[in-house]
Amino acid sequence: MNQSIIRLADSFVVRGKDMQQKTGMTLKWLLLASLINNFAFGFIWPVTTVYLNGPLHQSLVVVGWVMLLVASGQAFGSIISGRLFDRFAPYKLILIGTLGMICIQFLLVFFHGWPFYAVNLIVAALLNGWIMAVINAYGTLVKITTVGSF
């Protein structure tokens, strides 16, 4: 486990033409990570509404409150990781958020009834806000050296 984390962290090291190491990710990987994260989390709102109202038999008022907490979780996750971005290594923050998201999604497979689904969804939203804030902040550090395609 520890070896795989080190290898993943080393994948964020970019080598320049003079083989000097510098930390960072290229713009295309940041854009891809952002696209995947936003695309996946965009499905949460309609799917959650249908799932909570249908199979879990919750009223649309309860669904609305759950969605409010999901949006709040995203906001708080962004605030927390944004403050941590300046103090810690960005790739470690991305790694922590991603591993946390994997754990929450794994739990969601086994605990998908009421109220566990809502709680898992709120924690996933917090981690999604965490990851997106770090990716966006990390994107400001990317230096584009060529003009044209990535």
C-alpha cells in the first residue's frame, strides 16, 4: 500500500528537457481530472432525487434538505482544502481526497438504505469539494510553456 502511494506521488513529478525535476502536473491531466470529477458528480443530483423519492420512499421535501446538505458539504470541503493547499503538498491533498472518495463509494455499495445513503452522499460531496478546490488551485500553478495543443 505504501509503495503504491509513493509511486502515485512520483507520477506527479514532471521532468523537463534538462532532466531537472520539478513538481507539478501538466495542464491536460488537471483538465481531465476536473472533467471526470465534474461529470461524475453531475449525475448525483437527478439520481439522488429519483432514488430517495422512489425506492427509499422519502418525500421531496426531505430530498431537498438532503440536496441542501450535499451542496453545503461541497462548499465546506472546498473551504477546508483551500486553506490546506497553502500548507501542504497539493498532490498529497488530492491523494487524500481521492482515497477518501474511494472508501465512501465502497461503503455506498453496502450501505445504501435510508439514512446511510444520505450521510454517505454528504461525505462524498465534502470530498468532492475537497478534490475540486485542490485541482483548481493546483491549476493556477501550471505554467504553459508552449502555444497550441497540449
